[in-house]
Amino acid sequence: MMFGKSCQVMVKPTGSVCNLDCKYCFYLEKEKLYPDRKNHYKMSEETLELFIRQQIAAQDIDEVIFAWQGGEPTLMGIPFYRKAVEFQQRYCGGKTIVNTFQTNGILINDDWATFFREHDFLVGVSIDGDAALHDEWRVTRSGKPTHEKVENAVRCLAQHDVEFNTLTVVNRTNMHHPVQVYRYLKSIGSRYMQFIPLVERCGENGLAQPQDKHIAMTPWSVDSLQFGQFLNAVFDIWIREDIGDIGIQLFEQTLAAWCGLPPQVCVFAPTCGSAFAMEMNGDVYNCDHFVYPQFKLGNIHQKTLRQMNQGEQNRQFGSDKQHSV
């Protein structure tokens, strides 16, 4: 990998703040990093503008991707993203702008869908299967189910011709029902699916640090064999019925690697160091899965994204994946 080239940033304008209380969510643990977050969780317009300018300037290619995530990014409201689009158009300098948006779907309505369609946002919807599987883990802060609202969100996006895909967390419940999960996602119109394994380790004071590999996984996690069995079952259906019509990220990336093509997703790359995470105040971390103090690269108000991308800490982090993991 050529360190210091273009980087991607997963930006979390609300930090870890969310309107759900999913039982397996590791973001809730990150609230400890910013104790005052519940009172001051929204990204300022100043930070937004600075980030957009720096993200565009940091790219050595003609396409600039903005990945809006959370927490729950819809909590910022539509005006925030209208301002983001305005800044993108102001500073793009002829580059193509792409916006992706990962949401739990709870607040999606006609206004959101109209905005997404107007500005060609690609929307990812988090959904773990049908109601029985989804509502086991993905609940409101009062413990109420959320599946019906998420289904309504998917229906609303489809009615407005918004391009969407699905993100499914494979956990100790739905891992036993791969066929059921796949057929359900297909039935709601998902034409591109992402499956990610739930792997968390829990120490005495919360989630374990990345280096604490000796600590046992949480009861809701899946191991490599279980995740593999889930994927095998999905693959057997997909290869017979839907190859060419439905995309599954993991299968496409595996095929690309087999054909000798460079990986398009960071987890499949031999090294890291090009996919950052940014909090609502401008703090930047090496990776979304390494939002811990020792992996903080800096803050965009004191250091540019390009400087962080080219810095020694990022180079070391990137090479560690290949040489010390």
C-alpha cells in the first residue's frame, strides 16, 4: 500500500449518540470518551465546513466520498446535510462528490427520502432480518421493537426511488437462520447486502481494548466457524438464484481478490491506514474500530486530514496489520 495517498473518512456528526439502544452496540461504550456528549453532541457548522474542505483537498483522485454514519446521523436533521451539500458544491473544484448515509431508519420519512433522491445519496439501512430476529437486539431506549419502523423506512425509500442497501449484523440469534435472513432481505427489495460478524470482547469495565485478545467474547458474539457457516448457507442460495441480480459485498470482494484485483474494502487490504473515523468535534482516529485515545491522530482544527494521513502514526498503524497482527 502507498501510505499518504487518498484517504476515506467515516464521519459521525452525532458521535455515538443514537435514538436506539441496540443490545450489542459497541458505540455506546464510546460515550465514555466524551462525557459531555449527551449535552453537546452535534457537529458545528464550522467543523462541518472545515471537514469538507479538508476531505476534498486530501484526495488525489477525482471522486470524493463522504460517508455519513453514527450513532444515528439523521439526528442532525435535514438542514445540516443541505449545508453539507452546499459546502461540497462550493469546494469540490470539479471533483465528483459521492454521499453515503448509514441509518437505522427510524426517522426516515418523505422529507428525508426526497432529500436523498434530490442529491443522489446512497442509503444503507441497518436491519438484521425479519421482525423476530431484528427486534431481539435492535430496540428503542425504552426497550420497544423497531422492525416495523425500519420496514416503513425501506418502503419509503423505494417509493422515492432512493438507492439503498442493507447492513446486517450477524449475531448469536440470526446466525442460526441464514436462509430466512437472506430471503427476507431479498423480499424487501435489497439488491446489495452487507453481512458483518458481531465480535466483541468484554472486560471488567466494559468493552476490552484491541490489545486485550485474551478476554473472552461476549455471549452475543459469533465465532469464525459460525460466521462461515452462515455465509456458506447464504452463498448456496445466492449462487443458484441471484448471482448477477443481487450483490453481496463479501462474496464480491472475495472474487475480486481471487482474480488479483485490489480490494475496495479496507478490511480485505493487506495493510490499513486509509480509512479514518471522525467524531463530531473534529477528532480523527485511525479506524472506526479503534476509537481509543492511543489511536487518535489529531483534530482537524489543529491538523489537516492530509497531514494526519501522511503522518508517522498512520504509517505505523497501517503497517502493523501486516507485520504484527
